[in-house]
Amino acid sequence: MVMYRIAFLLLDAVHRVRRAQAARLGHTTRAAAWRSLAGLAATAFVRAFDRAQRLQTGLTGRGYDGTLRVLVPPAAVSVRFLAATAVLLAGLVALTLVLERSVL
């Protein structure tokens, strides 16, 4: 979930830098466009690295040690559901065998 959020934050940062470059006429010539693209990549990398470092510091401050602990509720097994599923499956197998013999 964190990576999903980070991906959109990175895309937003790239969009803002690209808009700022266009406002400063960074795409007027082919050379300027390549220079702007290189600057965009460098800026996006630095911002992503800084953001990841701040995220790591924040998670460490909250006691995150690299493991994801979740509370998993115990799964109840319904005997009625399992029996109905078995009966339905057996019925489908029997119906398939009967129909297969009648076609031959």
C-alpha cells in the first residue's frame, strides 16, 4: 500500500517539474528538450530518494522493524457449505458422465 502511494507521489512530482520546465521554455529546441528530460530524471530521483528516506525515518520512529504484523481473524469452516459443495461437485461429475455416455 505504501508503494502504491509513493508511485503516485512520484508521478505528481514529475508532473509538477515538467510543468515548471515548460513554463520556463525548457522544450523549445530538441537540445533543450533533452536537457530538460535529463534534469527531470535527476530531480525525480533526488525527490524520490529524499521522500523514501523521510518515510523510513518516520516508520523507524513508529517502531517499524521490517516485518508487517497484521491481525488475522480465525477462519470458521462451515461444515454445511463443504457438504453442499461436495454434493454439487459429485452431481456435476455424475451429470457429465451420463451426458458423455449418451452422446457416444
